[in-house]
Amino acid sequence: MEIAMTEFLEFENKNTAVERIAAFDDMPNSALLDVQELVALGIGSRATIWRDVQSRRLAAPIKIGANRTRWRVGDVRRFMTEGWV
């Protein structure tokens, strides 16, 4: 799946996790979130998020560079509606 560069830049340029998650409902499914933003969404702690990835409840993240891991907003939305126990 290709990510439109304008969509990526529009949401990637927000400064803090709180600012970015405030726009979560308006983000396209292809936008990317980091682990801090998932924590700020209330999904769980960093450890919980990685446990959910390991147990395959949450989709595996995308590596976009060294020490840069991101999840697609669409995968996070799916987890929030279907994956939480």
C-alpha cells in the first residue's frame, strides 16, 4: 500500500503525540503513528502494545528506518474496534 506523501507530511508535522492524536479521527488510514502516540490513545503501556503485537492482536508495525517503527492508523482503528478484550 502506498502512502500519499502529502497525507504523510500533513500528519507527520504535528509536534507532539497529544497534538497528533487530537487529529486521530481525521487521519487517513494510511497515516502512521509511533508507540508514544498509541500510549497516548490509551491502548496501553509500551510493554502492553508489544505484547499485543506478539500475540497478533495488534498488527505488526512498519519499520521506516533505524529505530523508527510506526503503525498504520487503519490497523490501530481495527484493533480499537475489534481487538480489545
